[in-house]
Amino acid sequence: MNDLLKKKCVPCEGGVIPFDISEIHKYQKKVDGWDIKKNEQNIFLLEKNFKFKNFLESENFVQNVGKIAEAEDHHPDIHFGWGYAIINITTHAIEGLSENDFILAAKIDDIFNV
């Protein structure tokens, strides 16, 4: 079992240094298929595309991701439609990636792989 699944996101109000690229790559090995990208502001984020058979499956997945996000108090950006969902995760308060982002990614993967 992924050790990140046992952890809980810790509220971040800033003042924490975001992961550097070597730390990002270390944590990326702990999650399945998440890409490291930069947004328009040049901030690192995790992104993953999920595929489904229809709109209802996409919607149900997104609702379950929302429940996890609320429980962890860490909220991703979600785009979804017929047969797909795209999830972007970053820690907005520090303008970069932290362990919280990888914890959330692992928990999202866990519900997708059920």
C-alpha cells in the first residue's frame, strides 16, 4: 500500500517552501501516472487524465473526488465531460507542489482503481 494513503493533508497557509524539482520527482514515483506540468504562471502542478465509459461514470468519479478533497481540505481543479475527467493539483498558498498534492493524488488514484 502506498504510504501516502495513510497520511492526511496538512493545512497550508503559506510560509512553506514548495518542493524543488528533485523532490517533485522523488514524490512522483509514489503516484501512478501523474504528469508534472507548469501552469500559465509557471507554477508546478500535478495533472492526470482519467477515462470513463460515459458521462455518468465521469460525474460519479468527480463527486467522489470532491468528497476526498473536502475530507482532506485540499481542493484540485477539475475539468470533466462525457467519458473523461482531468485533475490538476497544486498548493495555491505556496505557488507550487507540496506533500499534500501527492497525498491527494494517491487518494484519487485509490478510488479510481477500485
